[in-house]
Amino acid sequence: MFQQLDIADSVRRQLSHATTPEHKADFGQFLTPATVARFMASMFPPSAVQTCRLLDAGAGVGSLSCALLDRWAAGGLGFDFESVEVTAYELDDKLREHLQRHLAAYPHVTSHIIAGDYIELATANGLHDRGYTHVILNPPYKKIHSKSAQRLALRSVGIETVNLYSAFVALAVGETMQGGQIVAIIPRSFCNGPYYRPSGTGPYGVSQLYGGGCVLSQL
Ligand SMILES: C[S@@+](CC[C@H](N)C(=O)[O-])C[C@H]1O[C@@H](n2cnc3c(N)ncnc32)[C@H](O)[C@@H]1O
């Protein structure tokens, strides 16, 4: 069966060859292969919500959103949504046009593609529950400098961390509605640290753990 994720994956492969290692390192950019994206989408438990409100922060070319949307489009796999609203943040101008095109291919999906820094935008007016029912993340892997604007923005909402990936997860937890589900690729060491109980964001528990990926569920 035709899946939009396959198209996104062929774009991912072309970009992987065409992008310099320096550019990848600058953006903490390691785009997820289709097999991993599909596996991540399969980790969400069945959901009876009518409108899926999906967050994909640091969305790249949209592979993770496509994996969830393909699971929904295939039917019979536990997603009974009537519609899906995707909010996808991406900092790299070079990836956004692909992201836009890949998500626009789905009927009954409203996409909000946001150009800019997720950390800056998510903290601009305090950290709020934005009603996301589902979050799918492969966040950027990079250190945050101690005096950077990102570090100060995170501190303004009570998050202290030195890694972009843990900042993305902490912000996503804060923006997700009660009972929401987050599937993220994160290092195993995340679960040893204080990160996944960031102050003010409510308790989450890890309900499944596979290699580097996990599902966070509200307790
Ligand atoms: C590890 S890649 C994963 C991309 C995509 N989620 C996937 O799985 O293929 C992280 C992405 O986050 C983007 N990014 C890096 N810093 C960001 C920021 N501060 N705000 C939004 N996007 C960012 C990068 O350009 C990159 O596309």
C-alpha cells in the first residue's frame, strides 16, 4: 500500500547525501529512517480521541508525523480519529518546504508548520498546556551553552538542562494534555537523570522502552 512516509524517506536519503556534516552538526540533524519512524508510530496505544492534536518538534522532512498519519490512514490500527491537526516546528529553512509538501498530501489533516526555534517559541509566553494528544519526537542532539538565549528561555519556565533533546522533551511534556502520549527517541541515560520530572510539568512515567526510544505516559 502506498504510504507518504516512503516519499519522505526517499527525500531523507537524498538530503543525507547532499548535506554537509557541519550543517548536520549545527542543527543536531539526524533524520529518522522509515523503519524506525514506523516502529515509533506503532508504539502509541489505541486512542479514541476524535481529533488527534499531534506535536512534532524538530520535524525535519516530516517522517515521524507521516508515520503516525500513515498508521491512521491505514485504518483498523487503533486510531479512531476523525481528523488530525499537526503542529510541526522546524528551524532549518532547507527542510521546511519538504515538510510542508509531505504533510499537505493527507486529506483531513490540518498542518501548522512553524519556522523557528521550538525552545524560543514554546517558552515565549510561559509554558502552557496546548492540548496535544500525541507527540512524536526525534529531537536535535546538541549541547546548550550555559549563557545562551535558549538556556535563559528554558530557565524562565523552570527547566534547567544542558541538552537540546531533554529540553524538547520537557517542553513537550508541558504542552501535552492530561492523558496525552509521547513517543520519543532519547538516550537511555535520560531515565537516570532528573529530566523527565521537570518542575511544573507534572509527572510522567516511562511505559515502554526499546533501545533508545520510549513512550512517556502521564501517571
Ligand atoms: C534529530 S533531527 C530529527 C528530524 C525529524 N524529527 C526526524 O525524525 O527525521 C532534529 C531536527 O530538529 C531541527 N532543529 C534543531 N534545532 C531546532 C530548534 N531549536 N527548533 C526547531 N527545530 C530544530 C533540526 O533541523 C532537525 O531537523
